[in-house]
Amino acid sequence: MTLQRSAVAIRHVAFEDLGILAPLLDERGYHVSYLDAGVDPMSTCVVSADLLIVLGGPIGAYECDRYPHLRHLTDALAARLHVRRPTLGVCLGAQLMATALGAQVEPAATGSEIGFAAVELTPQGESSCLSGLRDTPVLHWHGDQFAIPEGAARLASTPRIPNQAFSIGPNILGLQFHLEMNHEYLERWLIGHAHELATHGTDIAQLRMDAARVGPQLADRARQVFANWIDHLTPAEILISPVAEQERI
């Protein structure tokens, strides 16, 4: 009997969930479970799960003094990323991955980036799972930015935030933007982030119109991106850790 693979999603706020990723994982035989950050302990499954997805949230990856769970999560991520176990980070999740890999995360000097806009793919991005995003507006919802970790490839940029995505090999993918968000549930985001939207003077009506206009095509492209990434993951059991590789050489 084939063992079912495990996918653990770390969620910071209830409405920022797996979105369109959930059915893709189910179709591919993953058993999905959530851990609620700051509530559930960052148990050994964070390191050992076949696939880990760290979702977004309205706090900074550098705010460990205010939110102690971030330190535990970053430590668990560092252990996992060291052996290149399949890991996806979205927004805050990508920032935590960057932190765990030794890269700087800080507030963006250009301020928050909220709304639908295309990303420009780098040459590495053009040959990556993100290639289907050419000329497709994606959802940006962030005020922080990450530096590209050492040894990672920069995949995408925007004029305001030059580092929008990075990867390390086939198994590690960090996205600053929200491909996972189902545009049909945008209203949950508008309600949940009402204070942030008001603070930045974001045009909510425009967000709704843009979601209706580009959402269906974006959902199709996002599914292709995630399917392409998931289907090319390297099985964890054949991974060689950097330490083991050095010893082998």
C-alpha cells in the first residue's frame, strides 16, 4: 500500500489559507494539515513533513521579540532548509525562509505594495516554474522585503520591490506575492486587513474590480505554476544534505 504524503501548512491568520493550492495537493495524494502559528507548537512535523507551506500574515519576520513563535519557526525552517526538504513560502513565509537562510528582511523603503500587478521574470525565472506568469498580474500584499539568500536564484521583480521570488534547486521556493489566494474569497482579505487598507488609503473598490477582471486567468496560471513546482519536487529520501555532500567529496 502506498503511504500518503504529508503536507503541513503553517497559517498565521485564518483567512490566509492554502486557497487554490488545497485541491492541487489533494489531487496529488497529500494529506494536508494546518498548524496555527503562535498557538500550535512548531513540532517535529515542521522539519519532517514531506511538504511544508508557510503562509502569509500581518507581522514582520524580524519581530521575534514581539512574537516569540517566530524564533522557533525560523529555527525549524533552518533545519529543514539545510537538507533541502520541499518548502514553499508565501509573503511572510518567504521572508521567514530568507531569514532562516541568513538573508536580511526589512520594511520596504518604497512602502507597502498592495494590488494586482505583473512581475518581471529574470532569466532564471523564465526557465522556472514561474514562466507561466509572463504578463499576468499577480496579487501583491506586503510592506516588507527580503534579500535573496546566498546560493538562491532571484526569479522575479517589480519596479518597487526588486526581490519578488527566489528558489534553491527544485525544492525551495519563496514568493513575495500571493499566487495561492482564491480571488472568489477576496472579501475575507478586505475584511481581515481592513485596518491596513485604511492606513494606506488603498482603493478597495479598485481591488474588487481588478480581482474580478484578472482573477480567473490568474487562477489558471497559478495552478499551472504550483502544479509544475509540485510535480518536479525531489523525493526527500534521496536528498543529500550540504554536510553529507562535503563529506562525500
